[in-house]
Amino acid sequence: MFCFLRRIVPSRRHISPTTFQQLLCVQNQWLPSTARYCNSISTNGHSFTISYLIDTCGLSPEQAASASKYVHFESREKSDLVINFLKNLGFSQSQILRLTKKVPQLLRFDPEKTLLPKIEFFISRGVSSSDIPRLLCSCPSIMKRSLNKQLIPSFDFFRDLFQSNDKLIQALKYCSGILLDINTHAVPNMKLLKEVGVPESNIIKFLQFYPRTFTESPSKFNAIVEQVQEMGVDPSKSQFIIAVYALSSQSKATWSKKANVYKKWGWSDDDIVAAFRRSPFCMKKSVDKIDATMELLVDKLGCPPSTIPNYAVVLSLSLNKRIVPRASVFQVLLSKGLVKKKSLLSIFVCTERDFLNRFILSHGKEGSKLLKLYQAKLDVAG
């Protein structure tokens, strides 16, 4: 048994099931002491279930009503055992809310038989005890899948693919759902990417940082890949996998809203595609962020809208921490005739070292004033 589990749950070889349950219980203040939640059987089991989900688990009345379709209990004994078990493992109230909302059946599980073996397994493979809540909450459905038939074989498959436990664990913290149904989701999706020309190294990198994309159904994933191909994104480049991620992580309606913002500032459909092809993250920013950035570039700095797609990466940069501070320096330099207006967009994409050397430190005495201005803007951004 692993150290952190020893502190929480003594070895099952030395205790009876009854003692195990008693040890999982914590002091009464961990749970509400509402009178109607006494351990006696409720005369209305369905009402009791809904009340328990609201007051103990934190669900809204609507969420509780929905969850009660999948779980039903007339006393709090077993469900309290599960809640206390999760709290002892470090799950926050919001994480318990997420679990019970997504998998209400969890409240009927036997922690020793159903939950503990999964936790022991992940810890044995290198997941830290502090990361267990995050890993399980990234895909609550993992709690009700077979450890031996699904989770262990899937973990071993991806570990061999990554050739690293650490890289796999990083992916699992983003979305442990990749361990589910791999033969009907992740494997076919990876195969498709390889068929269209995505290098295996890029596929593995994609899986490591954007694992949730691989949980899409193959039909939807195929449609997204085809759309990215039609936009002319090169499969051999890293932009291809980022473009697939950008499309899969938002609805068509959301994409349309963002496209309309760009069009408001004078872009055509071709401009949007050209920008997306160069920097797919330009379509991952919020509508407000896109609008604010375009307003600064076009209205305040006088940048022609038609030139921005060639520097689409600017749109994915932080407005307050990158664009505004550097724009302030540029405006001073421009007013003194020390730079040309056509170099505006390039000032945002160069490295921090190049920016400081080219646009601040190279200007002698003026440079000290520029540095103070630049630092002041960064301080405001936090």
C-alpha cells in the first residue's frame, strides 16, 4: 500500500470491512447535520435523494433532479462513505460536485472495492496523490470503467506510445478520457492523422497537449480533418494539429461569431482562412479579445486590416502583457521618427530579447525613458 493511502486507509489485510467503513468516516462537521438527513430511512426515497444531492453534494435543484434519474437511495450511510472517502483524498467541494453531477452512480459505489483499486493503480504508475483529484475529475466516467479490462490496457498502450510515464500523466491530467474506448476513438483518429500525412512525432505531441480532441467520434474527427485540409493547412506542419484542435474545441456557431468580428474590421473570408492557416490560435481567442485587439491595431495604431492576416500570430498574443506595452513604445518611437510605420506588426512577434535590444536599448538616452514606459505598462498588466 502506498504511503499516502496508509495515512488515509489502513491496509485491508488488517481490518474488517466494518472497520474500514468506520475509518473512512470523518468528524460530523464535514457534512451538514440537517435533521431530515438522519440515518433513518426516508418515507420518500426520491425526495431524500434529491435533497441529499443538493445539501451534501452541492448540486442545484435542476442538477439534482437530473442526477436522481440515475441514482436512488433512502439513507445516507453509503453515500456519506463515498463523500468522506473523496474528501480524505483531497477532493474539493467543487470537484465532488463535478463527480456527482457527471456520475451520480458514484454515490452507490463501495469505495474499497470500486474506487481504491483505481487510485492505487494510478499512483503505482507515477501519478502523485495531489494530482489524483484532477485526473479523475478531467473525465468522471473513468470511475465506472473496468480497471483490468480497460484502464490498465489503455494506460500501457499510451505509455508505450509516449515511451514515458510522465508525458502520459501530463496528458491524463488534461483529459483522462483518452483511456476510454481507445479502439473506437483514439486509435482510429490517430490512424487518420497518419494517413493524411501528419508525422508521428506531431501526433504524439498533439496527444500529449490536446488529448480531449482524440475522444471525438471518428466521424466528427474525420470531418474536422477534412475541413482543415480544405483550408490548405500543411499536414506536415505543427499548425495542422493545432488547427484540428481549434476547430474541434468550438461549435460552428462560435466560429461564426468570431469570423463576423473579423469581418467587421474589414476582413474577407479569404483573410480569415489565411490568418487561420498561419496561426490557428487566432480563432481560439474570445470575441471580446479579438475585437479589442483589432480596435487597437486598426483604430489606434493605424494598421491596415489587410496586412494583419500575414501576422496572424499577433492576434493570439496577450493584449495587456504583450501588445499594449510594446505598442506604447512603438508610438513614442514613431513620433520621434525612429521607426517606420510598416514595422508595426513585427514589433509584436520578435522575442523579448530582440525587442529590448532593437526598440529600447539601441536608442541611447531615449532608451531609459522607453524602458520605464515599457515596464510601467507591464506592471499595470500584472
